[in-house]
Amino acid sequence: VVENCRLTLASDSVYMIMTDALGFLPNFAQIYLGIHAESKESLMIPNLSQGQNRLVLRWDFIEDMDLWIIDSLDTRNRVGYSQKSGNFAFGDISLDRDVKIGPGVETTQISN
């Protein structure tokens, strides 16, 4: 795990940043660095195990976005920010992380 990695870059420029780590999907982000010092976070998404699927919601603005999985046979059975896991006929579903201020990435795992 690499934390607090520091780069010195020219300000008032746009950069394409790629982060890559063993066991995670590569992440690409285009960022603009203004004239003031800034800190950017790169959210890494783990690779899937056999029998898993993933839904990814990614957005580039400050508002909150939420991904919900709702059982079509019983709409009370749902997974989202207020109910982070559930059992469905086809498998278990869990919300990995609820991002409340964008830009953000939320992933939902489906295991059968």
C-alpha cells in the first residue's frame, strides 16, 4: 500500500494520472491543478474473485450519487447507502463504499 505519495507538478495544467497496484484495477483520472496546492485521492477498486461481479458508479461532479440494487420480486429487499448488504435469489450483494461528496466511485459486489 502506498500512502501519501507526493509529486511536484507545474500548476495551472491538466494531467492524466494512472495508479496501479497488485490486486487492483488500474485507475485513470484526468485532473486539473490550479495555482494553489492541492491534494487528490485515487480510489482503487480490488480485482474480483471467481464467481463475483461488480457494478461501478463513477461521477465527476460534487453532488452525491447513489447506486441502488432493488429486488424486483420484493422491493423492500434493497442494497444502497442505508442498507449496505443483502441476500438475493441469485447471490449476496454488498455496497463497498458510500461516497457522499463527489467526484467519486462507488462499487457494489455481487457474489453467487
